[in-house]
Amino acid sequence: MNKALPYTFGGLEKISLSGARFVILPVPYEATVSFKPGTRFGPESILLSSRYMELYDEETDSEPWRNGIITLPEIVQEIDSAGKMMKKISSIAKKMIEKDKFIFTLGGEHSISFPVVKEYKKKYPNLKVIHFDAHADLRNEYEGSGSSHACVMRRISELGCEIFSFGIRSISKEEKNVLPELKNVHINFAHICRNQTLIDKAGSIPEGDYYISIDIDCFDPSVVPDTGTVEPGGLTWYEATGFLKKFIAGHRVVGADLVELSPSNHYCASSFMAAKLIYKIIAYISEK
Ligand SMILES: [Mn+2]
């Protein structure tokens, strides 16, 4: 390990909050995982990998870090109370949004997206969500809880946000049946919307203020094997970045998250990929 590098996103020197456009918020929260545990180690693993990234981006011919990226201290997990945890996330998100920061939240399980989206919606009443995931996450309840990771998009839809979901290839009959009633949710199944069709879709999404939520299991297991619930038939790197580049060029994006990375000790490709994807999104946004 290179001890000379600060333990921050990109190994960047600490800067003042006022000098930062982008705020990295690590939230190692894991309470309602379905299968393989470990998402609580996601933020740490992303930060660690990100310290070895090249900070020049050849695709945009830019140095995105020059726009100011600050890594906040991680939000310490409240294991006994999901409500308390969500309140902690809300309060930090609120402060950052008031200061006009772009928050990039690192999960942790997907349920952490809800409080951040809710705070952004207060500032941007017409907030819409781009959602990358293998799963629809539209269950009303899962294992007796409405705040499970498997319900997060249902809760966000109830805030009145229009949601555009991509990479979906795992959905329950209950969720499928409720889809016609959820007029603000637009599901793009992976077996239909893939390759160039997916990238082209970025151009036909309505204008507005957007939040991007990326469950890393949207990717194919050959790209990202380290996630809680793995599904075959996912996205490739160039499908995802091709879509994001095109989407961000034509839309205003105000915040984002990357969740559900469950790093293994022996294989770090997933964590490096997550770090690079975050930096790519920062590069695309900074380019505008
Ligand atoms: Mn998922």
C-alpha cells in the first residue's frame, strides 16, 4: 500500500468544503441484505481502490479532480435502528444540498438512496431518477420491512419521482402486477434494452433534474462478480459508460450513488471498476 496517499477518494489531498463541487459520502450500512453479506465494506474498498486510479481522464481529456472532490467521514452504522440511520443520512445530505454540492453516496445497501433522494427532491421538486439495477426493487414490503433494499424504488416512486430503470432482469410477479399502476416508473428490461439500444435510449429521456442511482449488480457478473445478489445477463462497461456519457451531456444531474458492492478479499476488479465508474461520472458532469 502506498502510505503517502491520503485515504480519500482518488487519494486526493483534503480540501475545504467550500472548494469542492463534489462530495463523496461513504455510508457502510448493511441491515437488510438478502443473500451474501459484505456491502458494509463497499465504501472502504472503493476508496482504497480509487487511490490507485489515474486522475487524468483520456476520454474527456480532462482532470476531473480539479473541480474539487472532497471525501466526507463515513456515516457510522446504526445497526439497531434503520430509522435512526436514515435520519443521520438525511441530515448530512440536507447540509450538502443546501451548499449546492453534488453528493456521490457510496453504499452500503440500496436502502440508503431513499433519504438522499428525498432531500434532493425538496430542492428540486421535479426530481427524476435514473436507476441501474438487476432488480426492480419495487416490492411494497420484503421480509416484513418496507425499508428493505428490495423496496427502495417503490418508496422513491411514492415521493412522486419519475423513475427510469435499466438493466432490470429480476422482478417478482407481485412487482410485475403492480407496474401498470405505477405510472411514474419506466422499466427497461435488460433482454430488450441492451447494446446500442440502451445507449440510444439516453437521448430520448425527458429533460429535468436527475439523480442517478447505480446498484452495481446492474453489471454482468463477468464484469462485477462482487455483489450481494448476482444475476446473469447484465451490462458491460461500455454500455453503461456510453449511456451515462450521452445522458449526462443532455441532462442536468444533481446527485448520484453507487450501492451494493460486496468486495471479496481476493479479487479487486469490482472495487476498481466501481471507483473508475464514479470518476467517469464526475468527468462527464465536469465536462459540461
Ligand atoms: Mn439489485
